[in-house]
Amino acid sequence: MIRTEHFLEDAEAWLRTALAQLRAEHPDTASHTPECRQTWNRMLCEAGLVALTWPREYGGRELPTATLIAFHELCARLRAPQPINSIAHAILAPTLLRFGTAEQKALFLPGIRDGSEIWCQGYSEPQTGSDLSSVRTRARPEAAGWRVDGRKIWTTQAHLATWCFALVRTDPASRAHRGLSFMLIDMRAEGVRVEPIRQMTGEADYNEVLFEAVAVPEGRILGEPGEGWRIAMAAAEYERGIYFMPRVVQLEDELDELEAALARAPLAPAERAVHARRVQDLADACQVIRWRVDRVLRQVAAGDTPGIDGAMLKLMWSETRQQVWEQRVELLGEAAVLGPQAGAPYAGAASVQREFLWSRAETIVAGTSEIQRNIVGERLLGLPKDRGQHA
Ligand SMILES: Cc1cc2nc3c(=O)[nH]c(=O)nc-3n(C[C@H](O)[C@H](O)[C@H](O)COP(=O)(O)OP(=O)(O)OC[C@H]3O[C@@H](n4cnc5c(N)ncnc54)[C@H](O)[C@@H]3O)c2cc1C
């Protein structure tokens, strides 16, 4: 039983026991697998740990944002995996609480709190990624609601999801971001098809999602029809704040591992000096990222949105993490190119390969590096505006 009045103390004790149990079932090297992340999601839900800041009327604990931040830092320090429903915890739940009607909150929040409903995010389309304002998926009004037709792509864990929050065009005459709506679509509805996409790590966590004459009842648009862009932009801000922090803690751990790998590597003195210099540069970058994340978290705890700081943090973190894993691969040498046998989980040297390959996606997901640079250039440096629309 985790008491709200002694929350962090009780949560830490619970986390240590629960993580030991999780690792017995899913060894460390497989902690990124969907099975492990599903089990972890269920354990967090059963312990009442996914609705920390929600109002009590929706089963929350009404804890302050600062406690939520401290809890996420604790999870990261203890190397907890990301729960499978983190998209719902990080993006959808706060958005529902802010923009949802009483009926929508009553319908959707319990399934997130108890882990029975898994969500995915349907924004990107084959011709629409950075420039989300060009979404083509159409929702046409019909007698009892809407009929949805279109194609989404790169939809993380759509194959496991029961619901999707999607950007759809409800006004056919509209252009750019006007006329988009934020729709909640049942993935079990007739006409929803999910096709897996295999990524270069060999895993298949992403999908193409086809909506073919999918009937969506009334009451499944968040806000008003046409307000989707504003809501999607607000939703993105939540993720850039609190939920980004565990990734920074993970990067700090990875830097420690890199330093240990350098100490172990059998290198000639001149070669060691070259690597040591690069590792020191990465350590400096990590320190700057830490200062920046602390600043972002102070803003979030004070009720502000991170804005440009969020863009800079995403940019620096993703690019530094890629360099950390490039260094690990270089130090490991040829052993790093030996992946796991077909079907086997990544383990040992091969897990370096997985993280190296996976880190390539991080300068793309949630806004590419070029888009983050545009944001910094336009909003911080006052450079002329990019003509494309972007998140
Ligand atoms: C691991 C992963 C998980 C993802 N999960 C999801 C998900 O769950 N749901 C979802 O909806 N999407 C998801 N995505 C998709 C992701 O949001 C898009 O890939 C991303 O927004 C980029 O869009 P794009 O791939 O269409 O590239 P494009 O927008 O076509 O960009 C191609 C290239 O052009 C550059 N570019 C584009 N516009 C500009 C500009 N204005 N100025 C300068 N350069 C520009 C980009 O930086 C990039 O290098 C995921 C992606 C990854 C990698």
C-alpha cells in the first residue's frame, strides 16, 4: 500500500521490490521488449501509480507536479522500463483532463488508470510528418457521428492499442491546420487495419494504420471540430516536460557505462587519449543537458510550458545520445556488428548494436532535429520564419 502522505518514501520501497520481481521475469537485456513493458504497466496500475496528479474524482491522488517529477526521476534512477501505455500517461491523460467533457473523462480515464486500454498516437501520414497541417485522413459527418477514411504511418504500438487519438480533417474545404480535429478512435472498430513495419533493429514496434469507412460515434472529438491543431500542440507540450526527464537520467547512466567501457578497452596510449577527449566532450554536453532539464522542470513545476527550452533539450539530448552510442560501437570494434541470432533477444555486445541502431530514430521521432533547429532559429534567434507549418 503506497500512502499518499508518505508518497516518495513508500514508492521507492515498492519500486525496489517490484523491479526485482520484474527482472526475474524479464532480464535486464530484454527490458525494452513490449512484453516487459506491458507487465510493468500492469504492475504500476495495480499499485495506483499512474494517476498521481489527477483529481480524486477520476481516481487520482492530486499530488503536486513536483512529486510527479521526483517519482519519474526515481523510476529512471532505478532503471525502470517505460510502461507500454506511456503515450496515454504522458500525452493523452493530461490532454483529456484539460480539454475533455465530463463524459469523455468518465469514459476514457478509468481504462488508462487500470491499464485495460492501451493508446496509440495517429498523427503522421505517408505524406505528412514534420508538416502535420497537411493531414489528409478525412472524417465525414454521418447520421450517428463520423465516417473516417485515411492512412496513418509510424504509429507506435498500434498493434497493441485498443484506442488511437488521431488528427483528422473534418472540414473538407479547410486548408493547413484549420479544419483538423482531435478524434478518439476505437482500434477494434470495423474497417481499422494495422500493418506492422519492421525497423532496422529487427523489431516491429511501428505500424501503418488504415481507416476504411470506420464509423466513429458522436462525442469522440476532443474540444470542438476544427480545434484539433491547438489541442495537438498543447498535448505535445506535456511530453516535452516531465516525461522527457527519465531519458536524460538514462543518458547519464549510458555515459557512465561509456566511461567504464573506455577504461576496459585495450588501447594504445595515443588512441586512448583520442577516445578520452571525445568522451570528455560528451560528458560536458551531458552536464549542459542536465542544467537545461532542471530549468525545464522548474518551469513545468511552476505551471509554465517549456517552449524553446523543450526544443533545445530534445535536440541536444537526441544528438548527444547518438554520439554516446557511436563511441560505444567504436570501442567495441567488430563485436558490435554481430547482432543477435534470428528471433533471439539482444544481449551482451549485441545490445550495444541495438541501442546504436535505435538511437538513429531519436533525431526523427517527436520532431526532427531540423524542425527543432527551425524553432530555435525563429523563436530564440529571430531568424526569418520557415514557410512550412510544423509542431
Ligand atoms: C521511433 C519513431 C516513432 C514514431 N511514432 C509515431 C507515432 O506513434 N505516431 C505518429 O503519428 N508518428 C510517429 N512517428 C513519426 C514521426 O513523428 C515523424 O517521422 C516525424 O515527425 C518526421 O516526419 P517524416 O518522417 O514524415 O519526415 P518529413 O517531415 O518528410 O521530413 C523529411 C526530412 O526533411 C526535413 N524537413 C522537413 N520539413 C522541414 C523544414 N520545414 N525545415 C527543415 N527541414 C525539414 C526533416 O527534418 C527530415 O530530415 C514516429 C517516428 C519514429 C522515428
